[in-house]
Amino acid sequence: MTVINMGDMRRSRASEIENRLVSLGAIEAVLTSNYMVKGWLDRNCLSMLYGPSNAGKTFVALDIAMHIAAGQPWRELRVNGGPVLYIAAEGGAGIRNRLAAIKRDKPDMSTAPFTLLPVGLDLHGQGDALAVCEIMPDADPALVVIDTLARSMGTGDENTAKDAAMFVRNCDLIREATGAHVMVIHHTGKDEDRGARGSSALRAAVDNEIQVTADGEILSRKQRDQEPPEPLHFKLRSVVLGVDEDGDPVTSAVVDEAEPPKKEAKPLKGRDEVALQALQDALRDHGEKRTGNLYPTNRKVVHLHQWRDACAKHGLASTSDEDPKKKADAERKAFTRAKDRLMDLDAVRIFGDYVWRVQDD
């Protein structure tokens, strides 16, 4: 019978911890970067890429993963790449066709060290995490992708902090055993603006967090040790892979870069609309051209008091108070609020005592 000496175990652990102590005097700035995708993902870290259903998050994840496997710049960003293992718990023909589309569209990536594992895992228990480490197809993987969290929780509940912590612990086990960055693909809840669904323990644990929106945006929502980079935009382009047994085309899609969408001005409502109509009337009746670099050369301006008078005629204050002082005070406050809102909306500009519309009617 083996006797375990608890005192020896404590001393061994204390010695192990003691060896990690670093005095302030020995601390120097770390100038080397441990990036995998510079500014977005670091090596040997844990990240989460999330978005609503059908937003294209798996397409984006595959695009990032293939550039890492091929060691090619992603969005003109430096990549410190290496072998990739992509665990597709929602596997099937869909994921294979998406990869086939990338190979067809980017033949220079077709020999990249990328391995697909189209099975569901239970990363709530420890067994599958250890199995992944044992069957890792490459000795020094750069990236392991788990797609998706919901299909990899086994009997765990993603909304429970305890179960979420178990999932994170198993992701860390894979990360620490292999040296790979582990990226988890996840979904948003009903309200996309509230971020990834489930326990907040998930978000607290990750080093990098990327959101893919239904509007084609790629947003860095969390960078543990640096400022988040500027948003990126994408669109999906169809790729024909061949024809099926009935002669119909079989297609998938690849990710292309896209320009940011142009913001469309929302139509004004309520008192903002009334105030702008009053300004239009004042410009029609009293508008004049003024000289000087700070006044527009292609449109008329009007004095502020003429705009304020027009607002009063339009009933901007909507007051029935008979007291002249109270009525004037209500009109003044309503005008000031509307003026400030229209300036914030970039609908009007003011210089000195003169105002004009930014755009023609």
C-alpha cells in the first residue's frame, strides 16, 4: 500500500510556485508580439466568434482559419500561421462544400495543413478534450476551432456558470496541452446587441471576442491587452462546385471583402420634422446669401430669430398656456431642444447668428 505524504506534496507545490516569483526589478517591457492574426487573435489564447443564425459566422471562421493554415495575410494583416484543426459539430455536406469552395476559389490554399473533424464533442466532461489532444493530427497546431459551443456542451447548460466554467476548463486543457489557440463559435440570443448568449462566465474567460453581424460586419468586441481594431466588412460570393445527379448546380460561398455600407439618413419625425419645415419656410421668406469662408456658397442662410419665429408659428411648443411669459418660455425651450437635435443629426449648421440646412429639401 502506497502512503502519500501530504507534507511533501505541499512543499513540492510551494517550491513550484516559488520558482514562478518575479521581482519588480527583473521585470522588463515585452516588445515581441505573440500574434496569430495581428491585432485580432493571439497565439495560445482562447477566443469566441459569435453571431446570429445565418449571419455567415462559419464562413468567416473558415476564412480566418484557412488563412492561418496557409500562413497568408488575412485582410492585409500579418498572420503567424500553422496547422489548423476544425471541429465541426454541425458537420455534414455543408461544411465540406464550404471548404471545397475555398479550395476552388483559392487554389494556392488547397495544400494548407487544415484538418476537418466533423463530429460532435462533449466538452462538458473531460474525456473528449483529452481525446482531441491525443488524436491531434499535427504536432504543433496553431488553431483549434470548435463549431459550435451549443453542439459541444454535452449534458451541460451554457446558461449555468458552473457548466460554462467546465467547458472553458476543457478548452484550456486543449490549449495548454497543444499550444494552439482555441476559437469557439457561438450564437447570439434573441437580442443581437446583448452579445453571445449564455453565462457571462464565457465572455469573462476569453481573451479575444469577435462578433459577426447580419449586416456583414466583423467587430472586435474584446482584446484583453490592446485596443480593439477597426471594424471590417464582408459579403458572401457564390461559387459553383459542380452539378448533382439531376443536373442542377451545387453551390456554396466564399467570403469577400466589402466596403462599409453608406449610412442612410432616417426621416425626421415629430418636433424635429416641424422645426426643419419651419426653417425651410424661413429660408423661403427671409433667406439670404452671406460672404465669408464659414458660410455656404451654394445655399441661403437665415437669422436664428427668424427660424425661432417660424417655429412658433408652426406650433412647435404645442402649449395652450395663456400666460405670455410661460408661453414664451415653453417656445424657447422647445426651439432650443429641436435646434440641438437637428445639429446632432447633422441636418442644420449654425455659425454666429445664422443657420442653414446641410442638404437641400
